[in-house]
Amino acid sequence: MVEVATIPATLTLMGLWLRHKSECRPVGAIVADARAGAIAGIEPLPSGFGFAVIDEAAALASMRKIGGRNVEPV
């Protein structure tokens, strides 16, 4: 029997956004903030395309709408 090494799946910023789309700000605003370094709990992927979530709670808090409105992170 051949053992297969498993590589843990990386949760991406877009993956997290898709899971919580109804409670998050528009994706364009989130990506702009991520590129500016304003989203906590993420880091750029090694490929240079996209972001990996390293702290799901912190990232989600930075992406959420507040009071049903789209609010930019502080």
C-alpha cells in the first residue's frame, strides 16, 4: 500500500468571503483593503496571487458589515 502525503488545504480570503457572503462587505472593497494591508488575519499566498487566511476570526471581523451597512474597517 502506498501512503499519500496530505497537504492541508489553505483557506483563502475568497473562500472565507464565499462562506460568509451575506454578512460581508462587497468583495471589491475587501480585496482593496487586503492589498493595502488593512485586513487582519491574512497573508499573501506564496504565488503572489490571492491571500491565505491565518486567523479566521480576525479576518472575518475585518470583512463584516456592521449594522447591516457596508462599513470600512477602522
